[in-house]
Amino acid sequence: MQSNSLAPKTPRITSARVGRGGTRGKTSGRGTKGQNARAGHKKRPEMRDLLKKLPKLRGHGKNRARTVRAKRLEYVPVNLSTLEVAFMAGDTVNPETLYKKGLVSGRGGKIAYVKILGTGTLTKALKISDCSASEAAKTAVEAAGGSILV
């Protein structure tokens, strides 16, 4: 074996040199003058312009309201008219019974906090516990003969 008979295992692949004579002359396949013909500079992507025009939510994180008071209690409202339909006289109303009747949803194994609101009328005496209530709801429940235990 001699040094002049040596050859590389993989042949060297070279891309065609454009713009130096031969088949692609003049504009060298770029087609136009101006910014498109220059090396290095490209047109600004259109998607970036669209993203810059979108309104941004300012503050800490994307949703400021969730990050300011993350440990605040969120109450699910339940009206007196709903309790009138769902419960019998003398029943106890608490978040567990409301969850079993499908009036309140639970998430992650926890039942939501409940607030009784005074919309509607109540004619039955109900025992309400572990729920917060508005002033109108308190007066309506006590007028019907029920009680609210907090």
C-alpha cells in the first residue's frame, strides 16, 4: 500500500458554490435586489409582530389575582330557594350534605366552602352548620324556625 492509493472512507461532500461563475450567475438564485439579496440580514418574522401586538397581563405572574392572595377562601353561593327544594323540615344542612345532594362541588378530595344567600323564601326549619350566611339569610332562617351554627 502506498500513500497515493489511500482514500477516505467517506467522500467529502461539498455544497455547490453559488455566484462564482457557472450555472447560477447574476443574482445567484436569490432573485431580487435589496434586503432579500443581502447576506446575514433576514426579514423580521411575522409571528413576532403578531405576538407583540397582543395585550399583555401585567403584574406578578400571568394572573395577578391568583398570586396575590393564593390562600383566600373561595365560597360557593347557595340560595335559600335551593335549600327549600332540596331539604325537608328539620334536616341539617352542612357542606357534606350539600355535596351529597349535588349542590356543591368538591375538588381534590376537599369540599368547597359554602355561603348561604338570602335569595328566595324559606318555610322549613333547617339546622345550618359549618356554613357562613348573609344577614338576609340569617333573618330568613330564624324567621322560619331554624338555626345557624357557625
